[in-house]
Amino acid sequence: MEILIGVDSAAAAGGAKGTLVPVVGGEGKYSVGTGGEGDQEYKGVIKYKNPDGTFKYYPFEGSYKVAKSGASVSADQMNVFYAGVPNPVTAAAAGISPADISVSATGAGVRVTPKGAGKYEFNFTGTGECMVSVSAKTKDGVKSQGPPVKFRVKPLPKPELKLSGKFAPQELKKSELGMISGLGAGANGFDFQANYVVLSWEVVGKANGKLGSSAGNGNNLDQTAKQVLAKADVGSKVYIDAKIKGPDGKITSVTSAIKVNR
């Protein structure tokens, strides 16, 4: 039996040799250098000699993936880190068990907390740049797995008000305003787990040409504020001012001006 790489049945029957794969214990042992990353393919033919001296040919094909050597570090939720919130991180190194990997980081007031094999949580008290290094336990001791990886650490985006679970629009129907009983907050377009809390609010609007207002703490509106919204004149604007506390502890003042439609 012969195993040939790089030829098909017709070529092998015509005498083409291709690359001969060593056969050990009845199995072909194919080895090849990994000069490039990504998906790689191979194909060939098994040449089998019958007792009568004729040959049969059995084509085969396969594929394998070549990974980049060294370590990789990825922010699980986004391609940057954010100060003031837990940042989940995954670290890996080629050929190393996740249980034998350790991670260290410097910059932006980082604190690294292990969360399981290959999993970590980064918390930052500042912004700027963070350098993350990966090491691994090997038979020769703890070894660095490549150069440090640089990440940006950014402040959390400015929060915005939410009404009925949606970010406050520029316009709303009067009937929709009348259904609002509380306020929420978040960062629009920010795909990250971050808890924003409404600390206080003030609602101002006109009903029958007369200005009405109410203010309070927390995220629930009182009855007066609800009436200001429900009875607001069509074509006028209602204003909602709020103080919002982000997960980083910072308090931001936010104002939404909403036109009242019929």
C-alpha cells in the first residue's frame, strides 16, 4: 500500500508519484510545515496492490486549520475596555491548556480577577492604555507567551434617558406620554452590561397654555409629573431633566426635550 499526496487516481494510475506519505503500523503519518495561517486543504490517493498484481486507487481529501502562534487576548464584549465596569476577558495560548495560563496587566489602574480557566475580569479606575501579558506553565517553568497586547481603556459613554424602555425620542404622541410612569437610563448604541440609575428628575410642560412642573427622587414619577405629561399641549414641548449615576459612580445631568404630537 502507498499513500500519495497531491495526485488523483488517474494521475497515480499513469505513474505520477506525488508526495509519498510514510506508513507506520498500517497508518499514514502525514506531516507538513505550517507556513501560513487559516484553513488548509490536502488531497491524495491510496494505492493498493491486489493479490493478482493489479492496483486499486482510493481517493481522499481533508482539511485542517493553522492558528497563529503565541498567545491571544480578547475582550469578550467589545474591542476596547471601559473604566468603571467589569470587563470579561478570555486568554489563550497555542498548545497550552487554559488551566495553565496566567494573565497580568498594567496601566489605567487595572485590577485583574481570575474567573476560571482562561477567563478573567478586568476592572479599571482610570483610562488610557492597558498592556496585557500572557504566561503559561510549561515543563521548563513559567514562560511568556509572546509580547504584551495593547488595549484602549475608555470612559463610559454619556447616559441618556429611557421612556417605557426606549431611549427618549424627539417626538411622542400625547397618548404615549400619558402612559409614562417612570424613567430609565442607558447608553444608546453601547453594547455592554452597564447599570445606569436615575437619581432624581424634574418634568416641565404646558397644559392649556399654563406651565406645570414637578420634581422628585428615584426613577418613579409622582402623580403631578404624570399629569404634566398626559395633559401637555399638542405642538408644545415637555422637558425632562434628570441626574443619572453610572456604574463608575459618576453622576451626569441629562435633559430630554420632547415635542408633543397629536
